[in-house]
Amino acid sequence: MALNRREFTQKSAVAGLALTGAVGVLATAPEALASDERAHGGPGRDDDRGHCHDRLGYGPLVADPDGILALPEGFAYRVVTRTGVTRLESGEFTPSNHDGAATFAGPRGTTYIVYNHELKGPRSQWAHPVPLAEGLVYDPGAAGGCTVVEVHRDGTTAEWVGIAGTSTNCAGGRTAWGTWLTCEENSDRAGKNGMTKDHGYVFEVDPRDRRANLDPKPLKFFGRYDHEAVVVDPKRGHAYLTEDASNPNGLLFRWVPPRGFEHGRGRLRPLADDAGVLQAARCIDSGGRFVDDLSRAGRIGTVYGVDWVDVPDRDARTTPVRKQFTDDQITRARKLEGMWWGDGGAYVVSSYARDESPGAAHDGQVWFYDPKRRTLTLKVLLGVNTAPDQDGAYDGPDNITVSPYGGLVLAEDGEGVSHLFGATDSGRTYPIARNDLNDSEFTGVVFSPDGDTLYASIQNPGIMVAITGPWRRQPRR
């Protein structure tokens, strides 16, 4: 059912949403909106649980004498995996190009980390592709896939292949039933770039049951395109997916499962390739006007109503999915990237907008989709970073996670200096870490199940780190 102007206005009014986005645009530099104690009621106060409600962030970053990771005072890191150094159980080196990740609680206090390896093209191009583990290979010509790390309470680790022979595994999504959906950000057909099978699909990896990962099967009902990330609504069963593409810009998708379907372990694989309905988002503003691109939003707090339009050919047999629509049918966005389910909805990242987008240029947006109200609300907006080689400004957010200490944590994939940074509910930002090794992007940002450790990776040369320290609750505003 389409969402008309009256319904959208009523839903937004009930929710107390700012239809016109009256809150000011977020400046790129964190100092512009970071905590000023005089402006925010004086020095921060800790409650009896040690949680701080006024002070934003954890202070300035301290350069790393080892030249890998700058952190606030009191924080520390250790290397979990490193390409060309650490090894899998089977003896091969950890694959390169670390990307999206999720954590899962294991037995006896262990933690499982499933993470992607974003390796595109034929295996011969890469020194450390994902090994072709027996029974876990989709396409022997492809270099990408996932590995699983088991972290024991004493800090020791083991690592093995979760899936191999996939291409350009970028982000993905954690499911409520404890599996990882890994997304191929590459839609090469068989016969192109050394591929022997079609690509551009989503696959499921179970970190706890290795047998469940045998004979990998693409979940074709999610569509074939340059996938970035996916989340699943645990209440309604809908899946939401992002497409990282240009010329034209990519789409935000929703998959509606077949009537009567219930999610759970092993229940996606048996579904038919055309099961359910794949749809693309179409946004309207508070005046009922169609919004052609998310770059049109220039203020934090902007709210759009969302309708969903059926995809004609989800397997893109002759035409890429995003080109099956005219520009007046759906809403596009440049570099739709990471997603995370939290707070009853889906957080969605658009990394930047420039001349290819019809709206204003920016260096990052974070939206929140509320499935109950069918609205997208702009939560974070980064202005154009004019000095990316200088520390202190953020651009190009990519992977994202919801913090157990309030707000969001984002990984930069921009120009120049790369950071992990936090954002409050009102869009204020603060630094968490800086890449002191090189200018590679951060990826795979995710907290451990107990919230004590923040895992993240430097994509090149492929280093996963575990960050610990005096985490505390961040102010909402």
C-alpha cells in the first residue's frame, strides 16, 4: 500500500519528528560540535555506575609508538589477525583485504568473529586469496570469501574458512538467529574476469556449525547486483539491502518473505530463487513531493516517507536492477554502504555525494529507517572535508555498528587520514581511533557480545585489532 501525504504527516506528527529538519547541518570537524563543557552544563558527571552523561567521547588521540593505531589515553589494542603473519588452522596465511564483520557469543566465553575479504577478480591477482577449502567453494575462479576467528578468553585464537570462491565480499549483516549474510559487491557473469559462475549474490555463513556452510548456495531471491550490506527485521522478517553503485546511483532494497515464512537457522537456503518480493525504495517529503536522490537532504532531522516499488527482474538477466527503473520511479543515492539493525530499525550509510548526485555535495550521511512508520530520518550529515590529509575531520563513512554505550560507531573509507569515530543520537561526532600505519580504510567495526572489546580492521595490508579501554555511555545529544 502506498504511503500518501496525509498518512505520512500523521505518522510523523505522532512520532514527534522534525519534518523540515530544523536542526543545523553537522560540520565535518568534530570540534565544531564536540563537547564544550561550558555550553553543555559544565564538567561531565559520572553516575554511580561510572557512566558519563555529559562528556562527549574519550579525549584526544595519542600517537602509537608502534605506528599502527592511535587511541585515546587509557585505551589499548592488540592484533588479532594479520595477512601474511597469522595462519588459518589449515596452515595458509590469513587472507587479505579485511572488510565487514560481526561477532557471536561462543561456548565457554569464546567469541566468534566472521569477517569478509574483499578480493575482486581472479585468484591469480592476489597473494593471499581465501583458500579453496574442501566443500566450502562456490566458484573456484574467485578470490574472496569469509573467514571465522574464534577468540578464547585467554586471548588465543583459531581461524578457518567460512566460505570461499565468492567475489568482492564487502559488508553484510548479522542475523537474529546467529548467522552472517555476506554480500558480493561485484556482479560479474560467468566467463568474465576469470569467473566460472555468476556473481552479485548474498550467501549465509554459520560461525557455530561448519557443516551448515558446506556446498555454498547463493540466496538469489535477494537479487543480483553490487551488494553492500543487509539487515533483517527480527519482528517482521523483512530484509533491507544496500547497493554500492554509480551511473546511475544505487538503490535501497527491501525483501518481503513469502507469506507464512519464519526465519531461523537453515531456513533461507531451501527457498526458491524467486521467493518473496524484492522492492526498491521510493521516498516522498513532507509536502508529498517525490525525492529522486537522498543527497537532496541538507539538514539533520530531515524525514522522508518511504514507499516500496517491486523489482521487475531481480536476477538482472538482461538489465542491471538499478537500470530497470526510470529516475522518477525510485530514490537513488551514491555509495550506499554499511547497515546495522538497532533501536527497532535499520541504520543506513551513504558515503558521499558529488557531481554525480542531483543534491548538495556531502561527505557522509547516516539514515535511520523506521519500519513501523515507514520513514527515513537523517541522523548524521558530514559536510565536505576540504582538508582530508589533516587530522580532525571525517569523511566517507562506510561500515557502521550500534554502540552498547549509545549512538553509533563508524569506519572511515574516505580521503587522507582514516578514523573510527562515534556519533551521538543528535549527530555530534568524536574520535575513537586513527590509522597511523597508512591511508587504508577502516572496516569491520563491531563490538564483542559483552561490549568490552571493539573489533575493527585496517583493510590493507589486512590487520584486525581488538580495542579495549574505559568505555562509557555517551550523551544522547
